Amino acid sequence: MELPGELWLAQADYDLSVAQLLYQQEVYRYCVFFCHLALEKALKAMLMDILERDEPPHTHVLDRLARMAGIDIPEEYDRFITDLSNESVSARYPEPSDVYNEEIAADVLSQTEEVYEWLKSRTVF
């Protein structure tokens, strides 16, 4: 039987793969949004494991989730998590179409993959 955190981590894996596909299809706005979702669900999986809870906290704020987990995050990852948390809000709402271009999406996706692997390496399951 899978633990609740494992289910969330599996969904995070799926969301990251969707972000990668969206990037390949040049759908940059939603690539950024799914990068946020992947890290959010990975952090929630970690929190559920650490706090031994069946439900994750009800927040979408990545830096808040990271603080709640109490993990020592490298400064560059912490800065990226905060920036992505702020950036993904605008990805959810109408913005000029040039806000999310290939370069921005590639950078966000690359950093998300790096932070995601780092987070996964610290989960128990």
C-alpha cells in the first residue's frame, strides 16, 4: 500500500513530465505553471512524510512549504523556490504573450528539474 506522500510524489513526477512536454510544444506559460505544481507536490509529499500526516498543508506558496518542512535548502535553490512561487501566480492569469518565452521557460524548467531531483533525494520513500 502506498503512503499518502508517495502518491503526491508520483503526481509530482507526472506534473514535471507534463512541464517538459509543454516546453517541447512551446506552451511556455503552462510549462512554468506545471514546474510550480511539480515542486509544490514534491514539497507536500516531503512534509507529509516528515510530519506523518495524511493530508498536506493547504497552501500553494512554495517557500512557505519549504520552511514548514524545516529542511536546510541550499541558498540558490531557496531563491529559485521563492522566485518560482511568485512567478507562477502570473502564469495562472492573463499576461502579455511575450512574458513567457522559450528562454525563460527553459531556465525555469532546468532549475525545476535540478531542485526536484534534490528534493526527491531527501524523501524517505
